[in-house]
Amino acid sequence: MILSDKRILEEIDKGTIIIEPFKPECLGTNSYDVHLGKYLATYKDRVLDAKTHNKIEHFEIPKDGYVLQPGTLYLGVTLEYTETHAHVPFLEGKSSTGRLGIDIHATAGKGDVGFCNTWTLEISCAQPVRIYAGMPIGQLIYFVVEGSIETMYNAKNNAKYNNKTTKPVESMMWKNKF
């Protein structure tokens, strides 16, 4: 089941969902709109290696915007810091974002119970498009969890994305054993 607007507000009051900053006007019928933070990043190398720590370069989106180019993977970040302690958060693009040809994630739309951070976005585009810091970029949807949680994400020793940040984070695939 997906949480309704009233249930999201109840969970915020209980402290099981935290959204900072929280703006009531961003609460939808069954989702919460999130916005693009001011930092983007691109990988330094054009060819990426899943077994290697691929380095990224961060840059700030200028006030007059930044034009995304097709064929480049951009890492972005949500302006909002979130914590989800009793539900499974999903991040999806807004229809208005999609209608500009912008995808905000390649595969990582699901968060884990216990995820406490900003969301790194895997941004790509169908054609050149100018984006701006602070623009609506996606929406969080919260699902009910069936059963108890043995280990919350923020309590896992091997969790790769636990360090609180306001900048996009590169892939940590290289930390896996394969």
C-alpha cells in the first residue's frame, strides 16, 4: 500500500518520516515533491569500470541554469534530506520532468527502510535541456513494509551510502566482491 497525504503527515508527526526542508505545498495526494539541489557531478573518465573506483567532478549549477547533453550521465542530488524509518521510499520522476525528456534515475528508485540522506540522482536526457537548482525534479512515494526489519539500512556496517552529503555520490559498486 502507498501512503496517502494524511498518512505521510501522520508519519512525519511520529518521526518515522523526516523531510528537511518540509513544505506543505509539496505534499501531493500520495507523494511528496523533491527538488534538484545545487550540485551536479560527472565522471572524469568516459569509460567506467565496475571493479574500479570511478572518480567524479562536482560543479555547481549556475543561477541561469545548466544545459544537460544527451549521451552524458549526470549525477544530481535532491535538495531535501530525508529519513525513512518504517516505510520503503521510492523516488520517481515527475511527469513534467519526463515531458522535458529528463530521466532522474537509471535503476535506483527504491530506498531502504532506514535510509537517511539526500538522494543521488542518475540524470540523463533525450535532447539538450536547461535545468535549474531548486526546480521540482521528482516525487517520493512511501510503501508500507510487511513484517519486521532485522537491520535498518543506517545500521548496516556495509551500507555504502550512509555518509550524510549535499553533493551527488558516485557508484560504490567497486566495494562489492565479485
